[in-house]
Amino acid sequence: MIIRIDSLTFRYPNGTTALDGVSFGVGAGERVAIVGANGAGKSTLARHLVGIERPASGTIEIDGRPADGLGIAELARTVGFVFQNPDDQLHAASVVKEVGFGPRNLRFPAARRAELVESALRRTGLTAARDTHPHHLSLGERKRVALASVLAMDTPVVVLDEPTTGQDHASIVLLGNLVDSLAADGRTVLAITHDMDFCVEHFDRVIVLANGRVAWDGPVADWPAHVADTADESLELPQLTRLGRRLGWEGPVTTVPGFLDRLSSGTDPAPLPSAQTRIPLRDR
């Protein structure tokens, strides 16, 4: 396991318990989505992986080493963290300087540093913006700059906090392809996300947090059935799952290929609602 968390508990200074006995492990090359309602403890958990927060009790191991003995700079060699708000992360006067900041601080040789920076710019579609000030870019572009700055550090673990927020369709497609390619390279990707469609399309496993605890942990293909069985209204089902349910299909469908297979299998769907039929906002 590249990440092992055991009985992690964290309380804020006002006494609020954000994490309450959280335990799970993540293997090298896994793609894990951490989901849950606002306030479930998702971002607090992610900040523990890079040492921004420290547990009240419990343990965290990163690549076989206890995290409590490692500083933020040392953890940054293993875990790259992309903040939800890129403006909390960006500080340099140009995109290329921003992307080069991490590998320079890690003291990579000049040739490797240049290679990593160019690769990160290319993979995030930012080559043409290399000399632009990050704060002259859109929110979605700034999020990609923050992502590129982490990719250039070449960490074995990448943590993404709400990566699709503020992104247009083309950027989400680029991001999904990037998550897939990182996993293919053997790197571990964790994402804190409310985007269930992105989750089921690009991740292998889902961990559901509720009230600071792990409420469910399993393969992404099994997760929609779990939500339906428990009527968990804090999370919205993927669009194709909701459409399949409107069509009266048995069992969840989550991907376009799966949906097309159902259509070609001879399944006789229930009729679609008429234009006069009211559809709840949640199912639109």
C-alpha cells in the first residue's frame, strides 16, 4: 500500500470532529474517488496526506513511512496536492515559472526539470500560455496551471480536490484522459469530487465519507446500487444511471458503452415520460 490510514481522528480547535476513526489503504496505481456531502471531511482528509493538517489520533503511512515524522516539504516528494481553489496555490509571474517551481525546489537536475515542465505543459494544454501570468487566465485555466505544477513534481501520488469545478467540457475530457494516463503509468490518483459522472468514468474505487466516517468503500461499478439501496440523498447518481432508472432498467448503468450495450441487448425499456409529465429537478 502506498497510503495506509488507520483510525484517523481530527478535531478543529472549536471542538468539531471532522474525521472520526477513518481507516483505509490505497495501492500503487489505484484511482480512488472520495465522495460525500459538504462537511463530510473529504478535504480535511486530503490535507492530512500532505501534512497541512495533523491527526489528533490514529496513523498515516505514506509509501511505508509514518507521516507524523515527515514535514510538508518531504511529503511533497511523494504526494502532489492540487487545491480546489487554484489561487491558493499560484504565485509566480508566468505559467512556466509556476510549473517549474516545484521541480526546482526538489532540486531535480536541470535537464530533468526542463523535460518535466514541458511534459506537464503539454499534457494540460498550456504550452501556448507558458509566458502568460496565471492570474490573466480563466478559473479553469488556472486550475490546469495548478495541476501542471503538481505533475511537474513527478510524485507517485496525485491528489485532486474538486478537479472538474469551473472546467468546460473540453477541459474535463482532457482531465479525464490525464487521470487515465497517470494510472497507466503506475501513479496513484485520489480525487475529492462531487462530479459523479467524472467519478464513474475515470476511477476504479469509491470511498464515501459521511459525518467524518467511511460509510462505504468499494468498486465504482457497485456504488450506484449502494446509493439506490440506501437512498443516500447527499449524492446525486450519475446521469446515465438516472436515465436508466427512468427507463425502468434493472440494476445501475454508469458508462456510455454500458448504456449502449443495454440498448442493443433487446431490453424493452419503459416509455419515456411525456412532455406533460413533471420530472423532479433531481432527475433532470
